[in-house]
Amino acid sequence: MSLQDNRREYDYGKLTRESLLDNPFEQFKLWMDQALEAGIQDPTAMSVATVDSSGKPWQRMVLLKEFDQRGFVFYTNLGSRKAKDIEGNPQVSLHFPWLQLDRQVIVGGRAERLSTVDVMKYFLSRPKGSQLAAWASKQSSRINSRQALETQFAQVKEKFSKGEIPLPDFWGGYRVVPEEIEFWQGGEQRLHDRFSYGLDNGDWEISRLSP
């Protein structure tokens, strides 16, 4: 079978203006709850797209750790490629690919650094292995081998074998404050339902978009 022939119909459901909640965060919570209930794999996984100083875009998958009316939160190494891109250009896009439900959510907005207090609170809640990994990995930097990474992890594990693992000064988090949120529901004959929430003088305006 050729790639051109690899297709299916989207028939999970429909999305109407009447069914949408007026607040996009409440709509997102509804869809997130449904994704969790459906048991789809990694429902909190999202692609974070950034653009560097030369205008080159890049994407990577991270996990959403929190969301509320202020925005969407994720954590990362502050020396990583994504963090460096955000430092130069805080405009980012998030993408949630809930394809098992024929759904996608796209968020466009501005990334803001979280406070040390917020970062510390989350870091201490992580499993010990994840805390150690934050110390062991100089994210996005080149390494010689997998063995080198595992050696570094073992050294860090030995160093912090007793007591609490401290928060690395190179580890932090971001909140993406949205300016636009799009909800996409796949439709038959490729007649998808797309609705965009955009800010207008502080209020959310909803528009239907052509598929």
C-alpha cells in the first residue's frame, strides 16, 4: 500500500458551536477528562514548537503538568534547546494529538518562566529517578554514547544517595499563556469541525474555521 492510499474516515463524532463551552479552559478540561476516561496513551503529551533567533522552528514532545485559567505548564532543563529558543522568542505553540478520539487541540501563546517556589514544589513531587535524571542530563547537548549518560546517572545517584535531592539551578518551568486555542474534531469526507477561541479585549471570541 502506498502512503497516498493510507487513509481512514474520521467518524468518532461531531463538534458544534452549541456544544462548545464559552471558556476555552473549561472546554479543554472537558476534552482532557474524556481523553483520560478513554484510556488513550499519553493524553498529557503535547508537542512544543519554538522558533530560534534565526527563524528556524523546532518541535518536541513534553508532558503537560498543570493547567488552569492562567495557562498550560511544563518543566524542562533551562539549558535545553527549547528554553534557549523561548529566551529569544517567547511565542510558542502547543499541540495535543488525541488522534484515537479524532481530536486535536492547538494552543498559541507566550511562554513565561515559573517562580522558583513553583518549580521547587513540583520537583520535590517527582519520583527520585526523575529527580536524578534532571541532574544527570545536560539536555540537548551532544554526548559520546548511551554509556556516558548512564555513567553520569550512576555518579549523580551516588552523590545524592543520602538525604533529599536538591533542585538543580538549571532546571525550571514555563507557563504558556494562550492567545488562541483551537479545537479540531475529525469529520467524514474530511469535513472536519474546527473552532478557534481568540482573545478580543480580554474576552474569548469563538470562530468556526473551514477545514
